[in-house]
Amino acid sequence: MSYVERRRFLWILFLMALTLLAIAANATTLARMRFEELAQQATAVARLRCLDTKSFWHNGEIWTDTQFEVIEQAKGALQATVIVRTLGGTVGHLHSRVEETPVFHPAEETYLFLWGREGQPLRVLGWSQGTFRIARDIKTGAQTVTQDSATASLFDPQVRRFVHEGIRNLPISIFQMKLRKALQGDPPR
Amino acid sequence: MKNSIAKHWRRQVSAWVHALLCGIWWGPAAQAYSFNMIVPDVRQPAAISGGSACPVRAHQLTTAGSIAVQWSTVLNTNPVTILTQNQTPSGRLSEIEQTITQSLAVWTGVSGTLLLPRTLTPLTRTATQNPCGADGLNSICFDQMDMAFTPGVLAFTRVITADVTGIQIGGSAISTELGQVLDADIYFSPGDPNTTFATPQAFPASPKAYDLESVLTHELGHFLGFSHSAVWSAIMFPYAPAPGTISGTRPTTHQPDAPLADDDRTGLRVLYPDPADTLHQGTISGRIIPANPLALPAFPSGVTGVFGSQVVAVDNSTGAVIGATLGGWSCVAPGPAQFDGAYQIAGLPVGNNYTVYAEALNGAANPSQFNNALTLLCRNAMTDAGWPPLQACIVPSVDINFTTRTRPGP
């Protein structure tokens, strides 16, 4: 490829990127539980670090308990470590799966919108909708937040485009601001 | 056949990926439709594990009478969560049963698959309060309180498979195939007065209710081995249609699979292919690779293509999404999965022209953490003690630093 061709190619890439950014910014979203609804209905909202997971049989089903260290609390009163229970997991040769249930790995950090009733283990509100993973850029150290339910792009056949919904790659400071704002609208508990 | 399709489709690259589309594929293709996958336990003898760490699809057996489903006639009365037109006790049950039968018939009504009406035994009822559970019986429960429910969760299907053959749960048959579903139960949210489901008969007069048939048909897709689809029109799209609306159109005698989108049909043909079907033999396959190899993740090693890409084939004549897949990997026995950017959309009608759209999972999140279709493509010594290193792999993260370029195929 000659220099001119390469330059033209890079320009095309640049223009395509701009176009696609515009498309993404105007994308239609499907609202299942709005962020404000999640904040309102959650028993607790916290930034957590996964310590360990364990799957086991309980009442005829396979469940997974994930132990988290509480890094930062935005709502509710949590102890220093909490256990969040999700349906599904692996015990022996049996693999129990439920779509949209979040799976956690040791050392990863997430903001979770938790929900629980007295005497019951905590669960993740709305499953993938209440799970916001924190990613750290290796080079810059910048942290971003992505909602599990927003990670997959959706294809709208009518407009023949991939569109996005939910929170994706949001700088953590903006996410925290958004969270504070959503919680301020929450009636006192 | 594959070549004839590939020659005619038009290519279009979307977002931050470079799609290198190939008309000729050089190895076994990725089995990366949105299916529930499981990696066999190769630590066990090959006689029961198959000896390969390549992921296999969860599926039901398709011999006559191999799928049995029961439903619980125990319904919540306070609040009433299942709305029917007929208010007599027996009439209510008949109406609900008719909806279940209809929803099952939607899936068995797809042409070109081995999933046929005779694959199912007649639907049975149970008056047991809590029949859902890992007991080897496939059950549908409308009033079984399950700890997993939270606001925002309308219904779910829990599917149990085994990573070796010869396994049995409760009353299930002993598994003879890898990926065979041993137990699949469908739970409907039982106790939320704001969440009601209406049968098709009651639906017109229940604008605030979810369509029972749409939700049930979706859950039965999981029951059959599907994961979620990223196509809006698909019944396997993760979110239920809003209250007062339905997915697609109602099934009819002429079109029993009407609520399904082509994407669902194509997926079913891939999951339960009928060898005698000559119409849906088309395949589009290729690789999604970054123009800049440095954009590939440094860890784990050996990643040569974009992982977690979403690839969609649109039928040019109808504008419908004919098939969509989550691609990015391939596998050749004895495994493990290779993250080479490979994708394959199979089960396509031959003789048509298609446009392919592709996009990477443009997120910093690790796809292995959120989607069953991608979650368990790998096992290794960290996940399973004593896992053989030569059949071990690590699911890579997604790198978003992609440039874009189109390149014609052969």
C-alpha cells in the first residue's frame, strides 16, 4: 500500500469512527430497570471486591455463594464482608446454569445493587442489570464501569445497526456522580 | 454451497473491528451460536468425557418421546399472577395448559430440525406445590417461591448438564451424550402483584400483563439449550416484550412457529439439525481479526483474533436477520478452544444473498463474566485441579483498540 493509499485509508477509518460514535450516541435503549429504579429498589449499593466463590447444593438446587470485601458503601449498612447468593454453579460433574445471573471471579471489583429480605442471603437486584464491573486500564490506570446487561451490543434489523443500552465504559467518577444523584432521589429508608 | 453464498454476500464492517471474511474455511468452525456450552471433563476416561476439551452445546435428546415436561397446577391466588379468560378452576387450568402446549409447538414447528412434535411426550400436570428442583423432571412452575427472584426478574430457566456421560439426576435418564440436558425447570415470578402474565385469551383485556406465551416460548428456548440473542426481533432477546405487547405474531396453523424470528429458527437448525434437510445447508464463516495485531490482548497468549465479536447475517431480500452468532473462537479435538476470531453462521437457506455485520464486544468487561455462551469455553488448572495443561485455556478479555478495514473474500 502506497503512502497516499495508506493516508486515504486512515482518513476513511477516522470518518467511519466518527460516524459510528454518532450512531452509538443516538442508539435506542431498552429500559428494563432504569438506573434510578435500581438505586431506589436496592437494599444496599456498594463497591465490592470478590474474595471467593463456593457452589453447593441447597434445597434441591445448586447455588453459588460469593464472598465480597466491602470497599465503599453507597447505600445500606453492610458489614466488612458480605456474601451474595446466586442460582447456579458447578458441583462435581453437574453444571447448573441460569442466563443473566452474574458470575464473579476472585479479585475483581464491582458495584453491586443488592437486594435482600430479612433472614435471607443477599442477591443481586435484577441480576445482570444490577451488576456494574469495574475495569482498570493497564496503561493509564483509569477506571471505567460497565453494566453486565449492557456489554452485548444489540442488532436492530430495521436500521441495520448495532446499538447499545445501559452503562458501558463509563469513567468511574461519572458513575459515582450518577449513583449519588440516583440515591439522592431515593426516599429515606 | 458455502462458496456460492460467500461470493454473493456483501460485506460491511461496523464499529471497531476488521472483519476478514473468508469463503473457504480451513478447519472445524466455531460453534459459537448463543448456546449454553459445556467443556467436557477430560480428566475422566475418554469413554465418558469424549477425550476432547472442545466445548459442546447443551441440548435435549431428540428421539421420540425423549422430552417430558410437567407443569404445576398450583397457582397463586393472592395475588393472582396468571390471568385467564376462563375463571372456572378447570377452565383456568385448560387455558394455561393450552398456552404451554402452544409454546412447545412453536419450537417443534420449525422446519429442518429433528425437534419434532413426537420428540415430546404428552404434557402432564402435577399438583405438587414445589415440583421445580434438580430432580430429573422438567417442570414449569407458576407459584414456586424461589430465593433467586428479585425485582426485575420475571421468569427464568435453570438448566443442568453434566461434563461426562453416564450421569443421572433423580428420575432423569442416565446421560448418553455430552451436553445432554438432565433437568430443566422454568420458574415464573410468583408473588409480585405488579407482575402478571396473561394467556393469549386473556391478553387483550389485560394491558398491564406480560404475555404468557411470549415469556414461556422464550424460556423454552433456554430449556432447549439456547442462550440469549442480541437480535431485537428474536424470541431469545433477553428482555420480555413490554406489558400489553407480544413477541412477533401468534402462531397459526399455517405458521406454527410464527413468534420466532429467523435468528431463532436458524439457531434451532444448528442445535438440532435434520440431516435430511436440503434447504438450510448454507454456511457463512470467517474470522474477525484486528488490522493491528498489537491490538490483540497480550494475555492469555495465543489469541490471534477478536474474541466475543457479534456477527449478524441479514437476508438481503427480506431485510430480516437470518442468523447471528457470538464468534471469536474455534476448536479442533482434542481441544482446547482457540481464540482466533473465527465465527460461523450455519443453517442458512441456500441461494440467497446476505449482508454480514460485525461488531466486537466493545467493552472493558470480560465477556467470560457475563454470558453463558462465552463463559465456559475454557477450563484449566485454576478452575479445575489436575486439568491437563495441553487441553487448558483461558478465556481472553476484550481489547477495544481496533482499527477498521474491509477486505473482499475470494
